[in-house]
Amino acid sequence: MSDKIFQPLSILSAGVTGTCLDGWIESLDSYRVRHKGYTGLKKVLETMQPADVVNAVKASGIRGRGGAGFPTGVKWSFIPPKGNKHHYVVVNADESEPGTFSNRSTLEQRPHLLIEGIAICAYAVQAETAYVFIRGEYYDAIRVMEKAIEEAYKAGVIGKNIFGTNFSLDVHVHPGGGAYICGEETALLEALEGRRGYPRLRPPFPAIEGLYACPTVVNNVETLADAALLFQNDVEWFRSYGTEKSPGTKVYCLSGMVNKPGIYEAELGIPLRTLIYDEKFAGGIKNGGKFKACHPGGSSAPMVFEEHLDTPMDYEGPVQAGSVLGSTAIIVMDESVCLTWACKNLMEFYHHESCGQCTPCREGVGWMHKILNRLEAGQASESDVDLLMSICKNIKGRSICALGEFATGCVASAIKRFPEEFYEHARQGRCPFQKEYLKF
């Protein structure tokens, strides 16, 4: 295992290891003097053509950090040549999934890193306007980003004729309305246009008809931060971290029953066990408890269990364990946690956040929530456990967007691994756990 995983890295630390310092915000002057701020953008504008930028991102192997892991350079290359339509860059900062808080630190503490990444992306796809769609509850992030954009305009790193070139870019902050569904890129575009956040049927894809039916790139905050760091350095530097198929670093959010919950940046491919147990990261299970299960990629990722602790945390590893890397929000549960209760809580969230556009998600997730409530209350039968699995199978692959399928992941994985735990709720007519963890 490389020693580099313990060195101060790039997106989070800005010179400090581990979590960001509370209340610390990187100024424009600090970003330029200490961290090569906007040198990547200057290099791109003065020495590279848009196609060269796209090819460099392809060569770096950057993959979408929002969860899907789609190759970023390939996504940018889908934007057609500039014609009579406006081109847009949209930043997906609608970070609303339980357990996920990796983008918040960048928005609140390293805003200029994101702005530089936005500008590089905009040049690559020949966009004149960018929108940062931020979760409405991120009040500090909205305030910090607006101030940083104002600083960037005054410094001439965005606006008209950046660095004396003929490239111009306007950047705007757009607060979301508090809907989890707007993390889906087409629902986000609908909301940005002033409509209800309903996912769109595809094709056409946003690269062809996105915002206002114009070519649009939608990227996650961390993806664009990586793009800025790539051009401040080079392809070889970026690929020196991570694995061959998953190069670079990743921001991991650790929460739940661990000693040191927080945000940590490490190479892609670091073992799950290291993130949970190493003192440089989460430092083990709280109160000396025993690991039972965790979501490796946010609440939408199927649970993984003790036999999966050596899984490499890259885009391939969790898939082999039956889950996904997702947003790398690692929610850890020890043996005191009732998985029926945990699934019930998550299903309440997904049922509430379903946009209601398609029947499998709207009805199926609500049905699952009712059954899990009955199990926890001791009012269900053993056949209800089998019914839960049947509903999961009938939702999977049948909803317009992925929310319906995401909602089934925790339930299906938990029942598959711990079926007796669910059946015991029905047999005993109550929850068999004391739920002492609720005191934390």
C-alpha cells in the first residue's frame, strides 16, 4: 500500500492532513500564492486548444466523482462543435444523499479550486455561461461561493476576455429548493429552468439538449476540482495516484459508529478496512464494537459486510462486492444496530423524496416503507419479508431515473445477508434490539 495515502493531498487539505479546519476559507490570494491557483486555467487558455484540453482529461482518466464514475473527458467530448446554440456548464452541488458531505468542504473552504475547474471545463466545451446548482440548505456554501465568484470577477479570472484572451465566462450560483431528486442531472436541469424537478426521459442527453435545449455538461463539484488540479500539474502527476482504471484521489465521508467521523482524502483503491480502522482515518468502531455492515457509497449503495472489509475503494472494487462506490459516503454500523430499523429510516427518506413521476418508485417505495414500519412495530408476518424482496425485484430497472432502484439497495442487501433478523421481528412481534445506539 502506497505511503502517499497519508500525505497531504489536494482537494481537501490545502496543506493540512485529514479533515478541513473548521471555519477556514481559502482566499483568492492564498489560492494563487500557495497553491498555484489559476495557473492551470492560464496555461489552458494560452497554450491549448479546446480539443487538447478534452484529450488531456481523457488521458488523465478522471471519472465522474458524483457516483456514476463515467469518464469525464468522454463526457466533455460529447458536446458538439459550437454552432448557433449557447453552450453551458452546470455544476451539480445538490449534495442531498444521507451520509454524503464530500462536496461541502470544497464549496465552503476551497471555492476558487472549483471556479478554476469550471472555467477550464467551459473553455474545453466552448461554454459562455456556468451555473453552480447548490443544495438549498447549504447556506454557508452559497454565501462563500457568491463571494468567491465576486472576487474572481474582480481579479479577471472569470468575466470578459480572461487573461487577455478572447474567452469569456459568466458564473452564477443557483440555490436548489431542497429536493433530493434534483441530484439527478436532468431533474436538476428542469429545476434550473424554473420547473418542478422531474427527471427527463433520455435520449436526448444533456450533451445535445440540456439546459434550455442547448448542449450542456453537468459535472459534480469534486470532478471539476480534479480538473483544476490536473492542469495545475500534469497527466503523469494525476495518474501517479490511485489505480490504473481508477486514477487520482477521492474524498471519503466516514460516519456512523466510528471513533473519528469526518472527511478524508486518499487514493482511489485504498482498502475499506484501512479507512474504517486506521488511526489516520476513522480510527475503528466506536466503544470497541464489532463491525456489522456499512454503506460504502452513500445510503443508495447496497450494504457490504465483514467479508468485504478488504474491498479496494475504487470504481471496480465495491461492484465485485455487490455494491457501488457511489459518493464514497461510508456509513458504518456495528452489531448493536437493527438493520430493519436502519432500512426503515432510509425508506422513509426515499419515499418522501420520490418525485412521484413513475409508478414503480412512487408506489413501490411507499409500500416498502409501510412493510418495514409494520415489521419494526411487531405487526407484520414472515411473508412480509418475502414480499419486500419481491417489491425490490419489481422496482429494479423499471423507474425513469435511478432513485427507485437506489431505494431497494439497502433492503435487498440486508435481507440477503441477515434474513433471520427480519424474520425475527415478525416471529417475536417486536424489534429484538434494544437500540442503545440511539443514545449517540
